[in-house]
Amino acid sequence: MTLKKDFININSSEIDHYKNKNFELFAVCNHIGKSNSGHYTSLSKHHLLNQWYEFDDKQVKKYDSNVVTKNAYLLFYSQSNN
């Protein structure tokens, strides 16, 4: 499989617009397994409590370990006011 390297066309002025902005990680989608099968979990940060939670099928629990690991598949950021 070959991925086209420039599938998103962003010009330099658009990049400059975000250079001095701050972004905060608020969620992570994890994949454990192979590319054709496996299991997905997610982590999400409660913005008022500043606490991470893990969502795994029907189970939700507090999460206090490293948020970004080798299983991280998608990272979700929001622009921070700081």
C-alpha cells in the first residue's frame, strides 16, 4: 500500500497562522492488534476535573498512566487559550 505524501494541501501562510498557537491534547484513540483485526480503546480528558478516563467497551475508569503510547492511533487536540 502506498500513501500519497501530499494528500492535504496546506500552504505556508496557513502553517504560519498556527505556529504561535497552543494546542491541548484532549483525547486519544488506541488500537491494539494487527492492521486487519484488533481492539480499540479510547482515552478522554475531563476538562473541568483535569482527569483522564479510559473507555474500553462497557468499562470506564480513571486513567493515570502515560496517555500517548505506541498503541496511539489518533490524537485529538483543541486550540488552547494559553
